[in-house]
Amino acid sequence: MQEKEITINTGEGQMNTFIVHPDEDGPHPVIIFLMDAPGKRGEIHQMARRIAACGYWVMLPNLYYRRVEEFVSDGTEKNREIMFEHKNSLSNEMVVEDCRQLLEEALKCESASKGPVGCLGYCMSGPFAFSAAAGINQRIRATASIHGVELVTDSEHSPHLNSHKIKGEIYFGCAETDEWVPNEMIESLEKHLSKTNINYRIEWYHGTQHGFVFPERIGKYHRASAERHWHRILSCLLYTSPSPRDLSTSRMPS
């Protein structure tokens, strides 16, 4: 495996980005890994390595780069206030533009494929990945939103409004009990997506809470469900291969 930290000048700041990919047999499909609110930290670096070990060229950017070079949540109340300030400074449009900048950077690297791309978003980045799938549909063909927030809102910028533009596959993994994602929102998402022709799947993870995929999320991590989530997203990412699968649409279980 090869890994490095790079800095990308976006015009709005210096986006520090972790890159990890296999050290041979390239070029490899590019995967954009969008962090959750607690920041670009060791735990998700390790998750990026796990994806890269399966044959992918993974880019993990610091989405808070416009405000701070590094931020990692330490769980204190003051730190949480800062975290939410950083989170609330972002918009779907801003992160979609960041994804475009990431893909432009990847084009410079021989070990990165110029073909279909995958995009993953956790928690706050669920709507970012959802938006990127529609906004960069000429490249992004495999998308996963895991316990993503704000997937359907009253805003004119809600990501669900452009969902009909998505090509390839999109997967939504939802915690059964989620204080940040009401069940009604997922039901609204299902109702909306069922009227489109896109290839999607919504799946509930029973017995889980928000953050169940993160091993360091004490009291929330659910190992069996986390491993199932890995199977689902890696299956979805096969859509970035040179000969993507022809997957039929799957509906949310009743």
C-alpha cells in the first residue's frame, strides 16, 4: 500500500487530503471518502485503508479546510460547539465543488483510474455524497450514504430534488434508532426515490444507533452491522469497475 498527505488549492483554501491506494496493478478506481462531523482522524484513515486494500484509490479530504487545517472532536462540550460551527459552515454545493477539485487532482496521477468513481459519505456527509452523485454524474457511478443526515429537507437545495440525475448505483444505510435522522425522513426519501428510475437501495440496520459503523464510538458501535455495511459498500463500489454490474433497483423493506 502507498499513502500520503497532499494539499489541494481549491481557490477557497488549502484542502489537506489523505491518499491511500495499492502499490501495484493500477490504475485503480477513485473513491472519494467524505468524513463525518468529528473530523478527519485516525479512525477514518484506517477505514480508508481498508477500502484501498480492496483495490481502490481513496481520497479522504478535510472538509473543514476553509476554517481549520486540522480538527478532531475530543467529546468536550466546547469542542462539540466548535464542531457544529464547522459542520454548519458547509453546504452541499461547497462539497460538490470540493469533489470536483479532488477528481481534477486525481487525473494527474497515473495510478488513479480515469473511469467511473465512487463516493462515500457518513453522517453529515451523507447529503454531500448524495448531492455529488447527481452533480458529478458523468464520473460518480457508485455512492453510499451511511446514517446520512438531511437527505430530505424543505430547502430548495435538498439533495433529493436532483436525485433523478444520478447514474450508476446509490445505497443508503440507516440506523434503526437515530436521533439525527427521523424515520419519517427516510420514509419521505423512499417515497420520492420510488418515483424515479434510478438504481437505489435503502436498508435499515436493526438494533443499531447513529454511528454504529465506527469502532471507537463507545456504546454505539455494532460490530455485526458494521461488517454488513462493509459488505454493502464494497459491493456497491464494484460499480466503478470497467464493466459495471447491471443491478436492479431494490426497495426499502416494509
